[in-house]
Amino acid sequence: MGTQYSDRGISLLRIVVGFWFLKAGLSHLAWTPLPWVSERWAKIMPKVVGGHAKDNPIPLVKGFLEEIVLPNSNIFAGMSSLGELCVGLSLTFGIATVLGGVGGFFLAASYGLMTIYKPSSQGFHLILITAMLVFVVTRAGRTWGVDSILHRIKPGAWIW
């Protein structure tokens, strides 16, 4: 009986975290006619990344942000928005949660490295990274998620 409650607790956390990613992804997208980065986010994102790059103490991260992300900010703004949307859909609805958790891990780790100099964000990103690992390891979509149905259809698939 204890395992059942644990699964429900992890699934509740998965849904809440998924909804947070979904909200973030949707807020950065425009639907014209396909989803892509909104004009507003395309203008704000380089300023946000530039500020984090300026203060980042890790030379590799600082260089990546300044030399790769900022010159291609429209592409990275779109990719991060679509990534947040996909992770959000995956975790909220419990579909392909292994992929959603891995994607969320990379997004959270990237955002965490970008803001590592800010003590206020370190704990948040560490918790988010840990949650993503838990979602992957526990196959969190098998409780209260579409993965429970998919797992019954194809039990050996690694994706759920």
C-alpha cells in the first residue's frame, strides 16, 4: 500500500512540474500558424541571457552563452520554448515521461548553469533537476498518465 501512495505523490509532483513547464513554453510561443517564438520573447531573451552571461563565473558557460546562444538568440529562444512545451505536455499528461524527464533535465541543468552565480536560483534548479531524474527512474507516467495505457500495450518499451 505504501508504494501506491509513493507513486501517487511522485505523479502529483510530475503533473505540477509539467504544468509549470507547459505554462512557460506557452507564454513564449506565438501560433502563426505553427508554434514558434513570440516577438516579445525573441526581444527579451537575448537581454536575459546577456545579463546571465556577463555575470557567469564558469568560462565554458559564459563563452557558450556569448559566442553561440546570443548570436543565434532567435533559434535558441524558439528551441527552448518548444522544449518547455514538449516537456510540459509530456509530464502534465504522463506521456513518454522518460523522454520528458530527460528533456526537462537538460533544460533545468542548462538554466541552472546559466544562473549558477545567483544563490537564489541554485536550490530551485537543483530540486528541478532531481525531480526530473526521479520522474525518469520511477517511470512517473505509469500512475495517472497515458504511459499506464501504453505500458499495458507494449510493456517492454523504454520510453514509458
